[in-house]
Amino acid sequence: MSGIVVVDQRADWPVDIPGMEVVTAWDYLTHEMHTRARRVRVYNLCRSFAYQSTGYYVSLLAGARGHKPLPEITTIQDLKLAESPRIVNEEIEELMQRSLARIGSSEYVLNIYFGRSLAKRHERLASFLFNQFPAPLLQATFVYKGDEWRVEWVGPIALGEVPAAHHEFLYEAARDYFERKRSPRVRRESARYDLAILVNEDEKEPPSNARALKLFEKAAEDLGFDVEFIDKSDYGHVAEFDALFIRETTAVNHHTYRFARRAAREGLVVVDDPLSILRAANKVFLAQLMERHRIPQPKSMLIHSRNLKQVAETLGFPCVLKQPDSQFSRGVIKVESAAELKRKASDMLERSDLIIGQGFEPTEYDWRVGVLDGQPLYACRYFMAKDHWQVVKRAGNGAKVEGNHETLAIEDAPPQVVSIAVQAARAVGSGLYGVDLKQFGKVAKVIEVNDNPNIDHGVEDLVLKDALYRRIMEYFIRRLEARTRT
């Protein structure tokens, strides 16, 4: 993908950076060669982004032409919203206080050039703000009120407002940004689309192991994708892609949700989509959803501080308590008595006003059925860890023991298990889900629906093998081609 720097006058950008063409805004807006160009990154450094100004139209029309602008028109609009500082304050409270702790005045202005700050100790703060509002040139004003720092204002600044003493640093930051890790990767001529796969190399229990990620990459490339693995520092580059595949454990109050939300807002095909994350991340929502759709589940009840005494009568003992955002067997506990219930439930209710209680129905194994776009994809049996009631047994020192697993072809799995799993997944959405169920003879009950399900080499792919990865990538292709036709 080629890149151009758009300025009001060519003299506004005197630095020469290999691979980057400098174009005036008027030329970009009016010359046919730019109208017809494909696969272009546009770095908009115009002097104003005011509504219907030249700078505004550069980002607006870049989106219409299929180019990848920085900033995007949505970023420009977001920066105009009155609530933007409030949202930022909620996100960076601790980082902001730490970064600005030694400032002697009651006000501080931070200039951010392509995500970097001239003051080294503010680099993380600058990077965060750039990731929230990806614009080449940003300025944030902080004020000290009471006993803490707050963001007063954040917005784009014009190239002409950059102090002369900052120019060399600005050019260095731009050069680093343009020549960052994407540059060495030569895009294949046969590639039709760009796919970003969000991963976290430091995650101890990622949803896909290293070999599976390589197989996803190969399947995507075979279907015409140019693939790039990104991490949380790449938030500002999301709009440069056509699709986003999240292979990092998702959560609502987390950068994975912000990536999904931004990708959806920019028109990318995204898995997991933000609505699926919101829905599947909350066990309270899922329990109510299954009830509304009359999908079988263990006897369940919403527990709050006012009905704790009713739990024993409704569910009996032992019963299972679930934190709404529990994952990987964490936040899911079995209680054996009224005293233990009171103690454990009270702890959970400190973090959430509602939790879920379910009747305890032990089985030798849990089913997991993968469902993609409303169709069954794979079926696994996960056996309970030895001498434990869950698939994963966690020790106090962080060690874990997992039960065995068995992968079956969909046609070999019990039809009632597959049918109920598909119903549950469709109730949540049309993305990629892992539906956990328990089977009692001919009866199947949904335990939960997971977005971002595990797909590991050597486990979920044992039956379909490479075809599993290809089918998931074909989903992206179908969605992208459908949008193109529309």
C-alpha cells in the first residue's frame, strides 16, 4: 500500500521520506489520478479539519475512494464531541496521574506527533491518546483540579501550530511511523484484501496457539488476504485493513473491545464483533437470553443482595455461582452450604450487582460446539480434570491441570447437542462462538456461549485439520464480497 502526505502547500512539508509522496490538498481532491488510485494510505496534515474545510474533505473523500486516511473522518468527529475528555479521563486515570505527577504548574499542554512526545516520560501517555484518537498531530490540555490531573481538552493541531523547535522531532516521529514494521513486508500482487489478526504474545492462555495462528495465516493468504499480526499498540492502524480477526482473549473493559468497536465503526468485517463481545461476556445476559429463547440450561437464577436466602430453596446444594464476566473456569465456584454461599456470593456481589446461580449437574465431560455464521463447525468433548468438577483445575500457585479432550466430526456428535448449540449461538449473533453444553441422555443444556472460542492446533482442528482454518477465513471473504456487491 503506497502512502501520500497531504498538505495545504508543498512547502509545509519539507522533509523527504522514501516511499512517501507529498501532495497538496487541492491536487488530492481534484486530480483524477488520485480519485482513481487504489490501496493508498493518506496522511492528512492540512491546517484545518473544520466542517467542510479542505482538510475535512481530504479525510472524507479518502474514505469514499477506498483509501486509508489518518485521521479518519470519524476520528475528526470524535474529537469534536464534548464528552471526549470525559471518556479519556475514565480510561487513563492512573497513567495520567503518574505521568504528570512532577509537573509544578496547574496546567500542562502536551503535543503528540504520530503518537510520540518530545518529553520521554510522557511517551506512554502520548501513545495512549494517539491510540484513542488516531490523528498525526494532536494536542491535549491537562489541568490540576482538587488533588488530581484531568484532561480538559484534546484535539488536532495544525501543522503551522507546531513550534519551530519541535520540527526535527516531528519529522523523526513521522519517519519512524511511516517506516515502522509494515514497510519491510511486500504485499503480494495476488492479495485482494488486508486482514489484521490481533494477538498478544505475552498472553498465557491465548485462544489460539502459535501453530494455529500460522495455519490461519496460510488459509487467509490462500484465499487472497494479505495478513498482518498486530497488537494493542496498533489501534491507530485498524482502519488500514479490510478485516480484523481477534485472537486475543476478549473482555468489555479492555482494548480488545475497543479494537472491535473501532473496526466495526470503520466498516471492517470483524470477528469478534463488539456486540458479540458485549453479549457473550456477561453470564447474566446469557442466562436471560437462553430463558427468553426457551433454550435448555441448568436451573438458573439471578442472585443479588436481596434474594440470597432464596438460593438454597431454589437451587439446593451444591450449586454453582458465576461471576458475570468469568472466563476459563475462573470466577465459577461450587458452594456446598448456606454459610459458604453467603460468604462467596457476598464477595462476588462486591464486584457486580448481579451474579448467576445454577444448579450443580455433574457430568464426565462438557461439550463444546463451534458455530460460525449460524452453522456448526466442530465438536469437542472436554473431560473434567482428575478429581475435579471442572475441565480446568487451578492451584493456588497458578498451576493448572486440564482434562483430556476428544474431537468429533459434526455428523458424529449427538444431533440434540449440535441443534441446541446452534440455537444458542444464533440467539447471540452470527459470528464465531463456542457453545458449552452438558448432555444427559437425549437432553442437552447450554452452560454458556463464548465469543472468541479456543481454536488450537491439535485440539479443535483434529477432524477438519486445515479445512477448519479455511472455513473461518472463507467467512471473512463472503462478508467482504457481499459488501463489495452492495
